[in-house]
Amino acid sequence: MTTSTYSISGMTCGHCVSAVTAELWRLPGVGAVEVDLAAGTATVTSEQPLDEAEVRAAVDEAGYELAD
């Protein structure tokens, strides 16, 4: 298992957290997702390291942006 934390910009409410969480859960091998609205981060635990392009696409699909 591997755990990675990503900074996400644009989240402002609980709906944002739900949308990002749902999209990240759809990535293959994800075992846990924890989105912290106050910190603007998402911590993802997965079987293998995730491809950053896939994470970026999932966050984009939710309507937000992976911060660089």
C-alpha cells in the first residue's frame, strides 16, 4: 500500500469534498480517500502509486484543479 497527499485548489464546501472523493475512489486500486477541506488536500491510499495524470484527470472531472 502507498499513501499520497495532493493539494487541490477551488474546494469551498462539503459538496466539493464529496465530488473530489467520489472521483478519486473511481481510480483503480484506491483503498481509501480522505479529503481535508480546510487544508485543501486529498490523501489517497492505493495498492500501487497512482499516475499523477490520472489523479489530475479525476480532480478535473470533479470540477477542481490539482495544485502544482
